[in-house]
Amino acid sequence: MVGTFYDDLGNLINKIELLPKRKNDKAFGGFIYIVEDQWSLFGTDVTLTGQQAQIPAVDLFTIKQTFTYYDTEKSWIKTTQLFDFKFGIFGFNGDGRFTAAYNNYEFNPYFEAKNFTREVLSFEDNANKKDSIYWDTKRPVPLTNLEANDYVRRDSIQLIRESKPYLDSVDTVNNKFKFGNILGGYSYNNSYKKTYFNISSPISKLAFNTVQGWNGTVSASYSKYFKDDSPEYLRLSSSINYGESDDRLRAIGNISYRFDKKNRARITLTGGSKVEQFNPNLSSLELLNTAYSLTAEKNYLKIYDRSFAQLDYSQELLNGLQLSTNLSYNDRKPLFNTTDQAWYPQDNRDYTSNNPINPSANGVASFDAHNIMKLNVNTRINFGQNYMSYPFGKYNLPNSKIPTLYLGYEKGFGSSNSNYNFDQFKGMLYQRLNLGNKGDLTYLAKGGVFNNADNIAFVDYHHFNGNQTNVVLDGNYINAFKILPYYALSTNKAYAEIHAEHNFKGYILNKIPLLNKLNFNLVAGFNAAATNGNKPYTEYSLGLSNLGWGKMRFLRVDYVRAYQGSGLVNDTFMFGFSF
């Protein structure tokens, strides 16, 4: 306690200073004001640094609140709140402020059950286009002369920036071809008509694998937005890939239309030919495989040839219930290694085959060439999902207190090889729990069963998201194993897996002298997989995240031990990014 004073009603107010025990603890500093004998808040004036909040880009948060005594309710009620913040990263600095005033409380309203929905906030259409006379009757805190003049200036600037001459002049400058476009791609925009064209650089997607050799992809897209402040758009895109070793040109085309701003309904038609991984979820493996192949003669990427036509549709059917489905025709063929090029050939090592079942079976396919129809129906259920309604759409707020449930059905039918027809039923639970100053606990559990799948193509097995590179580029730690070989446990039988991770967010390390100055986070992880015919596989990990310098803290390192049954399989260190 640093002081006392009396308010206008004669209440004794105690001024209490908040002093966090440790610099980086998740705790407010500043002052709170307590009404004597009533133990009620009279006001707050507190701060929180970006380091304490684990938001490196922010320098400081400031929150000020005032409370007023309502005699009829014998309670102190919040009447104003001011929220300030300052931020800076990559040389850009800024600040912001939110001011709120609360009045016209109804302390004993009468509500029926039908009065309550999951909508927690809504805006009238054209709410941002009202004139000053309207807002003079609505704003609890009048605009200052400086603010009023600033809004007039901003409105004038906005009118200019939305005009055709201004947009055309900006596009004329931005549409000029520059040397940097050779590496980053080129864009041509007509902002007034809301049309945008992009083409990628062939250098940006240059890669290497033992099937295609050096290969490059050039992609292009055209987008047309139909209305202001609306997500409705039409998008056309295509990509062309060429491999120099297998001397094969492949191309795909795509047309997508999103036509509802509330339920995000979208329909997409895609077709063409491409190489695809047996496990398409390994999104960062193509880049890693290029580096490992050329420098260490390790070719982890396993691919096949897919010519297809596919129709996708997705929509939020009800609040919290998202449906996504696709129907496709697929002509699938096995592929084989065509090159053994490496920058640093290893005397004790050769490239493995492109057969993920048998790495030493060069020239032997993991499945027979065939065509097949496939149907996928997937749902995502966010129980207790609240949402906010804006004039331009709906913004969902998932309920973190309840796990998100995913249910899916996959069917392969009409195959030229009848053994390759199958059914799969699958489900998944995901939840991230905020445990206050003790950090965040995140878990994901999923499983599935196959039917009529004893002899299906290896392409359609369930493939676990493994890792053999000791590197994580995409920040995916919760839906992947850390050191499981990519296709070691792939199965066409019943399966289950669980991933859990607890990020202590400084709860432990901030209590250790000297270490607490580093602002690192301790992370504990657990992964497990169970499949029919194999001993259970488990991984235990302990790591440090929030590594880096200053505000650049996106690195992470883990020590991992893997067991199958009761025996140790492997242990190693993992390095990667954590976003």
C-alpha cells in the first residue's frame, strides 16, 4: 500500500502497488485502488510488457479502468476502460488505443431462453458510413476537435485513395517489372476493377528429387473480387511443372468461387497431372529433401504420378458445423528413380528406391497402376462456438473450453483394380487449453478404421506424419511425430495416435536465477501411435522455445527419445521454428 484518499462519497480508497516477483512473469505491474471495508475495485492503472505476455512484437500494454458506485445495487460497476499498446518490430513502430464507456446498465433484465444466441457482437449495415450528427447522439465519449479533424482528413484521403485516377496511378508504379520480380514473381493489378494477376518465379520453386531430378514449377493466378468489404471472389489458377531427368511436363488448372460472406460457401474444380507424395501432409519435405539429397545423399521424398479431376465444396452448415467434401477421378501410376546425382556422394550410402514399403527395391512398384474414384466427406464441429457479425461476414470464436471434433469418411470405388476399393471412417479431437500463468496445454487425438481394405494401394493407407530430418520448418509440432520414419507404421488396419504438448510459458524457467533473464520457455511433449500388428510407438521430448534475440524469438530446440514396446529406438535433438 502506497497511499490512501477519500472519494466524493466519503469512501476511503487504498492505493495498492503491484510488483511482479520476477521481471518476465505473467503478472501486471502498476496500481489498483481498493474501497476500504468493501473489498471492491475503485479503479485500475496497470501495465504488462510484451515479454511478460509472450508477444515479442509488443513493447507495453496499459489498462486503465474506473468504477462507479450504484446505490440501488450496492455495487461498484465498471464505467470506463482505456486500453493502450505500443509495438515495434523490423524497424516499424506504432501504437494504438481503445476507449470504452459503459452506461445504461439494466441490472435486473428479463430474458427468455430464446433471447440468447451464440452471437456476441454485431454491427449494423453501413455502420462505418454514418455522419457526425448520428455519432453525436451515440458516442458516450465525444470526439475531441483533434480527433474530429483527423476523421475528416482520413475520410477525404479515403475518397481519394478509392478513386480511379489514384488507384490507376498507384498500379502504374507497382505494375512495372523490377529486377526483384525475377526471384519473387510478378504481379499485375487493376485495383479499381478489383482484378489481380500473379505469376511466380521459376527460381522460387526450384527443387530436386531422385525421380524428376531438377524440377521447377511456375504458377499463375487471376482473382476477381465483386464487392467492397466482401469475401466473394472468383479465382483462376494454374501451375506447370517440368522435371529434367524424367523429361516430363505436368500441369494442373483450378477454378474457385466463394459466393457467401456469412457461411463461406466455396466450390472449386481442379484437374490435371502432378506428382504427389504418398503422404501429402508432409508439406515442408520437398524443400528439406532437396537439401538432404544433394548434400547427404538421403532421398526422403516418395512420390507417384496422379492425373485427376476433382470437385470440392465447403460450407458452414450451422454455427460451429463446417462441412467439406470432394469427389475425384484419379489415374495413378508408380514412379521410379531416374537419377543418382548428388553434390557430395557418400561411399557408404546409396539413394533408396522410390518405393516407401521397401527402400532397397529399386524398379519395384509399391502399387499397380490403376484408376479410382474417391469420395471424401469431412466435418468440423466447434461446440459452443460464439461469433461476431460484421457487414462483410461472420467471424467465428471457437470455445477453447471444449475440444473441436472432426469426423470424416473416405471411400474408394470404381477402381480398375477391384482390390483397391475401400472405406475408411476417421475422427479427431483437438484442444488448446490456456492454464493461466502455468502455460498452454495442447493435445490432438485421432484414429480410424478401414473396411474392405486388405489389399488396397499403399497410396490409400493411413500414413503417420513422421520426420527423419531433425528439422521442423512449418512449426507443426502437435500433429506430427518428431523422429518416426515417414512410412514405418503406415497401415490399412485400425489405428490411433495422440499428440500432447505443454508449453510452460516461463512458469518454470522464470523462477530459476540467471535463466529467467533469457525469457526462454520450457516445452514438454508426448506422442504415441498404435497400429494393428505393431508394438506401440511412443516419443517423449523436452525442449526450449522462444529462442532468439530481442524480439526475433521464433526458434526452438528439443531433445527426443523414442520407444517401441519397451525398447529404446532412437534419441536425438530437433531444431526448428516455433510460431
